[in-house]
Amino acid sequence: MSAPSTIPVQTGFLPNARAVLVLGLPLIGSHVAQFALHVTDTIMLGWYTVTALAAGALGATVFFVLFTLGMGFAQAVMPMVASSAASGQDTEVRRVTRMGMWLSLFYSALALPLFIFSTPLLAALGQDPDVAEQGGSYLAIVGFGLAPALVAMVLKSYLAALGRTQVVFWATIIGVLVNIGVNWLLIFGNLGFPEMGVRGAAVASVLVQIVTMGVLLAYAVTRPSLKHYQLLVRFWRPDWQALRQVNALGLPIGLAMLAETGLFAASAVMMGWLGKNSLAAHSIALEITAMFFMVHLGLSNAATVMVGRARGRGDEAALRSAAKASVILSLGFATLTMLIYWVFAEHMVGLFLKPDEPQRAVIVPLGVTLLMVAALFQLADSGQVVAMGLLRGIQDTRQPMVIATVAYWLVGLPAGYALGFLTDLGGVGIWLGLVAGLTTAALALHARFWRAI
């Protein structure tokens, strides 16, 4: 064993707020950069055709649903590594990280057929035939990027828990640059490359995932300060006990995340029932809100590490202080986000469409209206994701999974359908259903965490 690594875990708001930001800002940058991959896809496909935009957005939604379920294993690695590192248990750090990668690869192999044969599924969900066909073509390619994407997430969790957040940020930035360049070549057929449209965006995404995984893995195994963890030593040898531990913690995390992601995916399907323009406006508004959500996700990850380290040290006072600082910072940013939506909504939505796009006059007002509704759920959205991060830090994942499922699927989805199709609210009603689900989840998850500590 080596001496415990030192990310500050202290009492008092200001020291903890500073520690959360030091750890969280690079993670926020990484999440924003990661999501910028989807934003650049959306913008560049929107410049190509509206059909390509809708198909790419629908395909990306399906990919993200399956990616989210598998990402639970990576999220489980983070608090487990944080607690083990805090008590100097190097062997445990290696064991859980390695089995997190094993589980990610196994899950990717199981999910691949769903990507390859996705066109009939999209058509069965009532999507426009052109959108379903192009979306299926996108998924048949991008599915091969799931394995490197999930392994990269495990490595990001491993490095973040050890305080190596800068490399996580820069690896993701490299991925964004690769994505923009390959998109430009393959979507539009520039410099003699084939014009592949939405399939070009899929190829770019797969290349990005491979590059990002390669950069992170190279850093993890060659950095002198990390070599003592021996991450890949006897990688091929199963460690059934560690695998069961990661699975027991990670599967509920993945299912809880799937419950939320599935709610948004279901909302995309319902918006598709309202037509191409409604789906395009929904996709644009969702890209914008998800980009801002990355800040809360980064703070949530920082909260997981801070609370996990405090738990590993048995320091209850530091645990509570870190939790309070994380919540206050997230709520402060949520308030700022609401102001940004109210002031800049039209400008942000307009970026996603060509100036001469024939449907621009219809799509932009729809997108702006949806962003006004999105402003309503900023506090709830920030509250639920930070509460999830805090609960993961104390390795409480099963009951939060139940809470999330009930909130999103028994409250949010029925409310969205009822308001969207049984009233005249349409797309606005669907988004108000999202508000109801997120608010329910935020209140219940925070109640559980603060009672638990």
C-alpha cells in the first residue's frame, strides 16, 4: 500500500467550495467538451439538411440511452477508487478499475446487435420513414464506438477519483477537434472525401471514441505517479469478487441514469409524433439544455469524489461540508442558467440552423418556447443530479434507482403525454412533464441523502 492521495477534504463552506471547484472545473470542461461532440454533430447536420438533423438527433438519442446504461459501471468505479485511494489500498484501486473495463466491454458486445438492426425499431416507433432510415444507418456505424466510449469513461472515473482531472479534460478536447475535422470531411464530402451525410457523422464519432480511449489509456499506464497501480497487469485474469462488487454498485447506477435518459428519449419519440419541425426544435433545445447540464454533472462527479474520500477516512463532518458546498454551487449555476435562457434563447437556437433554411421561421420560435420551459426545471435538474452524486459517494445506489424510475416513468412520462396530447399544449406540454419528473426526483433524492448522513 502507498500513502493515501490528497485531494483536500475539509470542513467549512469556502474551503470545500474551493476544493469542489478545483476538482470539478476540469471535469465540467471535460463534460462540456464531450457533449460538444453531439452539439457539433447537430449543428453540422443541421447545415446539411433538416432530415439529417432529425435523423442524427434521433440516432444520437438511442446511442446515448444504451451508453448511459453501460456508463453505470464507470460511475461505480469513481467512488470505489476514491474511497480506496483515500485509505491507501492500491490493490483495490486496480481491481475495481480493471473489472469496470471488463463489464463495459461485455455490455458493449451485448448491445451491438441493437445498433446494427435499429432501422425497423425506429420505424416501429412511428418516426418519419426518411428519418428512421437515416437514423438506422447512423446507429449501425456508431454502435462500434460503444466499447471504446465506455472504456474511456471508466478511465475518466479512475483518473478523476485520483485527482488527475486535467488529462481527462485535454483528452476530450482532442476528441472534439477530431470530430469537427472528420465531420467536415465526411458529412459534406470536402477535399475529395465521399459525401456521407449522417453516416459521416457516425464514422467521426467512432474515431473520436477510439482516440479518446487511446490517449487516456496511454496516460494511465505510462505516468510515473500512477505506475504503482499497475492498471493493466494481468488484465486478462478475471477477478470475480471485484467484478461482482462493481456490478452490484454500477448496475443500479446505470438503471437510474437510464430512467432519466429514457424519459428524454421518450419525449423525443413523442415530439416526433408532432412532426419533423417539432422534433428538430426539441432536438435543438435539448442540446442546449444538456450542454448547461454538463456543469451540474461535473459538480456531481466532484461531489462523489469528495464524499467518497471523506467516507473512506471516516470523517462525517467533512462529508457533510463537502455535500453542502456542492449543492450550493450547483444551485447558484442553475440560477445563472435560467437568466441566460431568458436573455439569449433566440440567438442560441438560431445557431443550429442555416440562415437560409426554409423551416427556420417555424423551428426557431418552437425552440425558444421550449427553452423558456427548460428554465423552469433548472433548479430541479441541478438538484437531482447532485443528489445522485452525493448518494453514489456513500455507495447508496439501489434505492435511488427506484426513486428515479418512479419519478421519471410514473410521474414525468405520463404527465408529458397527458399535457402534450390531451391538451392543446403540444410540445410545451411534453416538456412540462419533464419538469414534473425532475422535480419529484430532486426532492426525493435529497431527502434520502440528508437522512442517510
